[in-house]
Amino acid sequence: MRREFTRNTKLFLLSTLLYGFSFSVWELFFNLYILSLGINSDMLGLIRSATPLAALVLGLPLGLFSDRFGRRRSMLIGLVIGFTGMVFQIRVPNPILIFTFGLVQGAGFMLYRVSQPPFIMAVSKKENQAIIFSLNFGLLTIAATIGNLVAGQVPDWLYRWLGIIQGSAASYQWVITAGILLAATSLIPVFLIREEKSAQTHDQTRIPLKTIIRKLTARPIVRQLAIINLIMGFGASILIPYLNVFLRGKFNIADDLLGLIFSLSSLLVFLGSMASPWLLRLTKSRIIPTVATRGVSVLFLFALGFSPILWIAVVSLWFRTVLMQMSSPLLDNYAMLVSRPEEQGAIASIPSIGWQMGQAVGIFLSGFVQTRFGFSPIFITTGLLYIISITLTWVYFRPGEKEQAYAG
């Protein structure tokens, strides 16, 4: 079937591609930058908890803001605030100020993220939604592929051209700043989007905020999404942000090789996410592929954590990442399908709140555990939490999905 995307959809996807550069470089080098300042792992954990903490506290209000004021406007505001927070985080040396601007970053990007799924639903036909959700997710990983690959080489270039020592705070500052500036171009496509005002959004401004919150929390889907993402988010937060630190510490990997490993990981995630619409057509389900791929990924998680051989650990990292993430667009699409248009921003924020709640606690605790016990207990805990979350996804959503007819 021929896929036809609107102008707004194409601009949105272009913005996603440009936006992705910031997080590829950020995730690759921000931890290393903080450690290069002489800040220990405990404080790194506290700093990394700022972004999810802001998203946790402000998630629902930001979702309601998006519902009331429009997706395009919300995405623009969110990007500006998020990039501002990132810039100041790498320009101030004080840990408390870094933490504070981490809160700013978290608030901005939370607003951007919760506006995306409702925007996709509004500008696309039902038969195209799965592929657009997958493209939105996949293009983010393509940007990460390019960003990681290039960023991994930049410290060496800076040393050759400017004499900036690799592994120094100045070196990481230059690389991260370049990534942010490139990612800021994502504002241009969003600005060019022409968003039609929805009567549903206009009408909702007359509904009291307490009434909206009460109606949302009364829905089982809201509680279920929050619980699943809380467990998954805690499991991910204690490990995934620190995989670069784990590989560097265990195998003494150089910056350029580290960049190559994570860039290939992102490329494979893109290829995997492009397979999710095919899995939807094959299984006639959004839940079956989600549970199956995430379940198998746990096996590779344990192989990554406990293999003494570098190539086995790297291959396990790639398979774990692909299998865990490739069906994420299908679950996001499912959440939007069972939501009313006027509440989709708020619904999109609920799983994010659960996820960020786990992140806010987990990232901080992980730094504490790493300092005292290493990574082994973290890998075990993450794997067990993933298993619980995957099981609940099946129990909560598969019975209800059987009762609905989906267009692939």
C-alpha cells in the first residue's frame, strides 16, 4: 500500500531527525564530562536524576498544557527550554547549578515529548499511524547513529587541531556544544508546521483542571501504563545511562571505539523499528510483538553484563537494545488509540510520569551502588524489573486488544 504523508508530517519527521543529534552526543559524553570535572559517581547520579525529576513533577501539567494550547506551540516551547537547559549544564562548573539546569532541560523536553504522539494522531490517517510512529522513533536512532559516530571522532580531532587533551572537560564541552547547536536546527521545521486549531482542544479549556485529572486517573489504562513504565523506568535508569561508563571501566574502551559501538547500536535500532509495522501486520497485534521482543532482550542484557569478552558484550549490547526498543512505537500507538483526542496529551504524559518516577529514583541510587558494589547487582535488578514489566504489559493489555479491531 502506498504511503502518503502530509507536509506537516514530513516537517515533523525532519525535526525529529535533527533533534536526535543532541541526545546521541549527550548520552555518549555527558557522564564522562561530569566525571572529568572531578565530580564523583554519587553526585553524577544526583545530577542525572534532575531531568527525570522535573519530568515527573511537571508531566501531567505539561500534558494538559499541550492539550489546551496546541501541539506545534508546545513542541516549540519545549525545545527552546530543553536546549537552554542543556547549554547551561555544560557551561556552569557548580554541581548544584548543573542539577538546577537539569530540571530546566527535563521540563522542556517533557513538554516536547508528550506533544508528539497526539500530533501524529492528528496529522495522519489510521492506516499510516504505525509507520509514522515507527519512523519518528527510527529517525531518532538514525540521528543517534550519525551523532555517535561523528562525536566519537571529535575528541581526537580537537587534540590534533587545537591541542585540547582527550578526556578533558574542555574536550567534552566542545563536542557536546556542537551537538546541541546542530540539534537546535530542529526548531525550524516545527516553526514551519501549520497546525489547525481543534475544536476539541478549544472546548477543553472550559473544563476545570480538577475534573480533567479526576477523569483521567479513574481510567484503568492510565494506572496500568503508569505502573508498567514505573517498573521499566526504574530498571532502565539504574543501568542504561551508565552503559558507556560500564564498557569504559570494564574493557578500557577509547572514545572513538565507544562512539562506533553506540552508533552501530542506534543504526540497528532504526532497522528494527522499521520492522514493527511488519510485525503488526503479521501478528495483528501491537502487544504480542512488544512482549516477545522485549522478553528475548533480557537474555542479551545478562550476557552483556557478565561476559568477560569484549566482542560478546558488544554484540549482546546491540541485540538487547534492538529487541527492547523496536516495538516501542507500537505501544505508544496503542495508548493513543484507546484515548480520546482531547486528552491524548495528558494520556501521553501518564506513562512518561511513571517512567520518570523510576528514573528519578533509579539514576540516583545507581551511582551509590556503582561506587560500593559495582555493576553486577545492577544488571540483575534491571533484568528482573524488565521481566515484571513485560509480564504486566501482557496481562493488562492483551485481553483488551483482542476485543478491538485494528487496521494494520
